[in-house]
Amino acid sequence: MQSKTVAKDGFNAITIPWSVPDMSGFKPGAAPEFSASAEDIASFQRDGVVVLRGVMTDWVETLRAGLARNLVSPEQFRFPCESLPEGTPGRFFDSYCNWDLIPEYRDFALNSCAASMAGQFMQSSKAQLFHEHAFMKDPGTQSATPWHQDLPYYCVDGDQTASVYVALDHADADVAVRFVKGSHRTGKLYFPRVFMDGSSFNVDDDTMAAVPDIDGNPDQYDIQASALEPGDTIIFNFRTLHGTTDAALKSTRRAFSMRWIGDDVTYCDRPGETSPPYPGIDLQSGDAMREDWFPVVWRRR
Ligand SMILES: O=C(O)CCC(=O)C(=O)O
Ligand SMILES: [Fe+2]
């Protein structure tokens, strides 16, 4: 049976240290180029989210194999986290910052059209790889992914951001990740939350507030929720609010999210610990993100 790896602090456990990615063998410009439609780019800019059906179908098996490797020995990879209290039905596993350790993730990062996709949707001249985040919920799980924005967890600021989220299983609309359309444009940032119980952290950051009660006031929010099939891909801004309900999962739900940063993104020295933490990054707020740690995978031609 798979043993549970409970991170020391609930999450963000440094099991193995961060190291500068080895980019040997990477050929800039060799990955296939995505061709985003003007209409989809406009939707993404307006809503902070766009769903592209079936565009990563060819990568589903590769990413599933990578996640399987991650799950065989979670402690051999970075930031393994179990987000269900002991005795709760199901399993909610996630892990991040392993693209340089898991060959299948690396293959996707460097050889798929994901970087060009992110670059085009961000309307950026380049796409820099920030990190990746893999998720798995087992059948029977009845635990919401709490509504959150990703930016408040991160040591970056800017508007040209995109996660390329690839669904690796079918998910009914009631258990798939949902988005608040337009929430990336309000200028508001909300405290990051622990997935285990939804509690806020870094609450002494006076630039942020608690995430509002979105499910209690559905009329006030334009919520996008739709069923997903393996290979369906969601592009969303790091500021876009997203989360799930706590409806029981009937089947396994795996997903792979790759985080990309564009031209206007700079380092942001947040008051509390960020997730991921990047000890030794040696940057000041406003500095460009260093390209040796966060490689430029795509440049506009
Ligand atoms: O799939 C989920 O439940 C959460 C995904 C998420 O929060 C993300 O990709 O940033
Ligand atoms: Fe998220």
C-alpha cells in the first residue's frame, strides 16, 4: 500500500533541496509552436481563463507516467503533500517543482507546445518556466480545493502569467476545477490558503484580504464550471480565483499544471514564506526572474 507522506508543516516540505536545472540538451525553438486563435486570446485576457478542448491529448500518457513516478516514492521528489486529515475517505495528493527530476515532466516542459501556448496567451515576447504542480484526488474524496489565487503563494508579481493545466482524467463538472471569470482584473489579492483545511496564512500581509464566500454568494460571481476530459487544457492567470466543490469523487482525478511567466513578471519579496520557497534566490523586489533558475523555453519569432 502506498504510504502517506505528510509534509512537516502540512505542505511546503523541503524533502530534497532546490537545485539549478540542467538545461543541457535543450534546443531553443525546437518545440512545436501552438497556434492560439485571436478569439481564445481575447477570452483569456477578458476572463483570466480559457478552456482548450483536447489540445494536449497526445501528452496525457506521458504526464500520467510522470505522476505515477512521483507517487511511487513521493519523498524522493520535492514538496509532496497529503491534504486530507487521517481517517478521511479518499486521498488528495500534490507535489511541485519536480520538472527537472521527472523525465516525463521535463519532456512536456521543454518539448511540448505548452511554452508557446503560454507565451501567446500572456501576449509576451517570451515564456519563462516558473515550476509545475501535479494533483491527484482519489475516488471517494470529498474535500474541496479551497477557492484561491495562485499569485499570493508565489514570490512573483505581474500580469503576464499563465498556468497550463492539463486534465489527465475525466472529471464531472461538479468536481472539476472552477474559475471566477474576471477575478484576475479586480486588483484584489487574497491570502493564500492551506489545502488541508482552507485556513489562510501569511495573514499579516496588508496588501491582501481573506478570500470571500464565493459559494455562499454565487449570484455575485461569474463562475465557469465544466466537465473535463483527458487532454483538455485550461489556461489561467495566476490572479484568477479557482477551486472546487466538496462533491464526492466517483473516479480518480489527476491534473498537471505548468506555471509560466512573461515579460512583466518580476520577483516579489512577500512578507511570509512563499510556496514554493526559493532559498538563496538572491533577488530584490522588482528584479527580473533569473533565467538560470527559470529558463526561457519560448521566444516569439
Ligand atoms: O485541480 C485542482 O483541484 C486545483 C488546481 C490548482 O489549484 C492549480 O492548478 O493551480
Ligand atoms: Fe491553484
